[in-house]
Amino acid sequence: MLVSNDMGLAHLAPAVGTKTVVIFGPTNPVTTRPFSDQASVISAGVECSPCMLRECPIDHRCMTRVSADEVFERVKAKLPEAIRDADSVI
């Protein structure tokens, strides 16, 4: 199981079968998400996103509104699948 922001590894991991939870902020999850059933996307869906800016002129609400609890709950939901898939490979 990989938890990541939107970066290269978030695309490589699901491509090789790793369950992945990807946190999106200013990037567009519709066009830049990993195109794999192994990946799950979390984004806050704020009014100014996706802006595609590296530096936020406001307050980083696209990232700060994604809570650790939300990420944890998503991982907990996906973890049994990840364990089952790993066991079937061994």
C-alpha cells in the first residue's frame, strides 16, 4: 500500500499492482490521476482547484482540507484488498 501526493511514484506503484491512495491538491485528478484500478484519489474539491500552481496565492485549502483522518479511513478501507492481493502473489 502506498500513500502519496500526485507524483511519479503514484503512477508507477499502481502500474505494478500496488494499491495506492493519491492525495491531489492543485493538480487535476481527472487528467493527471493514475489510470489504474489499483489507485484511489482523494481531493478536497475546493472552488479554486485545480489551479495547477506550485505556490498558492491564497491558503493551500486544496491540501489543508484533506484531513489525516480521511486519508486513514481510505487506507483502512483499501488495506484488506492490498493484503489479499499480496497473499495471492506469494
